[in-house]
Amino acid sequence: MSILIKGGTVVTADQTRRADIYVEDGVIKAVGLDIDAPSDAELIDAGGQYVIPGGIDPHTHMQLPFMGTVASEDFYTGTAAGLAGGTTMIIDFVIPSPQQPLMDAYKQWRGWAEKAAADYSFHVAVTWWDDSVHADMGTLVAEEGVNSFKHFMAYKNAIMAGDDILFPSFSRAMELGAIPTVHAENGEMVYQLQQKLLAAGITGPEGHPLSRPPEVEGEAAARAIRFANVIGVPLYIVHVSASDALEEITRARNAGQRVFGEVLAGHLLVDDSVYRHPDWQTAAAHVMSPPFRDKKHQDALWRGLQSGNLQTTATDHCCFCADQKAMGKDDFSKIPNGTAGIEDRMAVLWTHGVNTGRLTMEEFVAATSTNAAKIFNIYPRKGTIAVGADADIVIWDPEATKTISAKTHHQNIDFNIFEGMEVKGLAAHTIANGKLVWSNGELRAEKGAGRYVKRPAYQSVFGALEKQAELARPSKIER
């Protein structure tokens, strides 16, 4: 199957130029003008539109078993919804139960993901520690192409990684050339605040943000950053929602530390007033961690994207429907944490980023695709429009509009956090692995068409860090 995209303006993280694109066998074969393509190639007219790399969502949770239930979105429905919005790859999470071997959990998630309609990869969480975890991390990196390990600093009495796990796991990641990532919230503080609020009779969703104030996130981010600095390993902080955490990232980066920050589309655009909605079901539908914040934090997060202190945008796509959220009807701490967004991320970021002047088109491409590809070492296979790259391409219509609604979205959830939002700028066509999978409102997703993407260890930053470590290696004093 071959495709010729004509008449569009190609936008990458580096430049914008007029060019046509020829795709064959799932790979970009030519980029330029007057391409000599076979006569039987499918022609897509991109006149008046932009041609951009397919979006990469580096933070999703499809089919996640969590808090006594399982997320309603599986790997097929979730990736298909992503294709409708211009996202052609996800990096999901393998989350072992405490004492579950990492390799067993990894094989379990790989099995679930075989039905994915788009390419996928995995971060693997470290939720406990012994010699087998140390060994499995090595196997995952060497044989399975895993180059990032997740640490939940929250969720006490479940999957929380304390300091006694962070240090050996970060150290092992450095040995392997893998990036540790953290969910930065002080789990002990959250637990204590939850008990205090429940004892005071605050059982509704409004208790959720009160139990996870910005300081909880700022403390955990600072601690993780200092662990990484002492060990000499790069660090990736997921879903930064508060200026408190952003300030810690900015301070560290200004000091020369290799710290990367991710922000969710939802945290950029939804504020904490949703938790005080008079309808319990509506308020509960917004429960996720970290919670949505006061508007002042949103302004700070946009500045973080503009300044480059936050590099990637994600969704933390983790869907629970109303009947699942109702598990916490009498106790906010039992409401399953998670919201959707994979279908809408690109459109809302274009609308509120590019259309407002907060982001250039090139910065939009970097934040939605290229930076994730670079950080997780799959660039230039992913994240750009170039000869030899995977043919994951979006033809973006800057004039197209729609009103976001749970009634019309493709996500397998009964609520949309962007409900009623008018967006301008949409994916007119999505090409994944060289196949046209979304075309002017028609979804052609194919179950099982997605491929597992191995991500090599030792992205370039490790070479620099190893040189620094060698120069700073401690020496014994002979007396």
C-alpha cells in the first residue's frame, strides 16, 4: 500500500516548509516537491492543511486493574480513539502488584496489548524491591526494549515506592541506561490528610484535592530530583500539575540537572472548581491524581511549556465510568482515580496553545510528539517527518471545528472532562504504519494492527552523565 500526500505544509519540531510526502510499506520514502510516485498510489490532497508527525501520548493506562476495578478502555478502543484524534503511538504502564515478578506482569500486559490498533510501548513500574526485581530490570532493558521505569510515590499500602525503593531502583536504572520516572506525590502526607478529612465528615469528591494539595506534589518532586542528582541519573516527572513541582524542575534544570517534565492536557485547561459541582457524579468523574488545580497553576504550566522546562504533553488516559466511580460514594478515597483524553489532547492543545499564541506550530509538534520520541529514544523512527521514519502522519486541518462531547467521542467512557469545549484545528486524516486509519470522520482502526515498539537504552544524555560521574568518582585517602 502506498500513499502520496500532496499540497500540504509539513511542520516538524525544527521547521515548516511546503512539501509532498510519499509513503510505502509503512515507511516515509520521500519528502519534497515533484515526487515521482507510482500511478496507483492513493492520493490525499492536503491543500490548505498542515502535515505533522503522529502524536505520541507517553502516559496512558489502558485496561488497568486499579482500586478494585478495571479501566473501561482496553488497548483496542483506547488506541482507536487516539487515532481519531491524531495520536499514533502510546507508551502505557506495566504495574506489577507488590511481590509480583516484573517479568510476569510485563507478559500479562503484553498479552492485553496485542489488540492495539496503534503502536505501543511500555514503562514498567517498580512497586517493590529484592534481587529478582534487580535482575528483571536488566532483562527488560536488554531483551524487551524497556528503557524507563515508573515509581509511584503515592498510594500508600498499595503500590507506593518509598525511599528504600527509589534509591536502589534509580541506581539500577542508571547502570542499565534507563530513565526513572516518578508520580510525584508524598503518599504518607496524602494518607494522613485523607484520614483527617474523612474524620471531619468530608466524604465527597471535594475532599480529593484537599487531601492532595500542591505542597504534597512539590515535596515529592524535590525529593525525587535530589535522589536523581545524588545518583547521577536523568529523571522524568509525569503529570506535573502544580507550580510547586514545576519550580523544583526549573531550579534543577537551571542548575544543569537532566530533569524532564510532562504536563497533561487536562491540567492545562480544567480547574479545581469541578470538585465542588453540586452533582456528585460530575464531581467524581473528575477525580484523578494529582487533582485539577487552581487556575494560577494552569498559567504556570503553560509558561513551563513555553520556556521548555516542561517538554511533553500527555493524558494519563485512565477511564472509569459512573458505576465504577460510585464505588467511592461514601468515601472519596475509594473513588477510582482517572479521566480520559487521548482523543482530544491534540485538538485542545492546538486550540488553546497554537490558536492563542502560547505555542508555535513547531512547539506544538515538539510537545505532542517529537520530545517524547527523543526522551524515550525512538527518534527519528518516531516524532518527525523524514525519509526512513515510520509513516505515522497526521494531516491537520486548522479550520476544522467541533464541540467535544461524550455523546460523540470514540473513547469508551461515559464522561468527557472537556465536555462542551469548542475546538478549532482537527485531524482530517491519520496515517499509522502507512495505513489510512482516520479519514474525514471515518474511523478505520484495525484490531491488532499496532506493533510493540522496543526503545533502546542509553539515550545520549547517559554518555554525558557517565563522563560527569567518572570525573566526580570518590577516591580513598591513604593514611
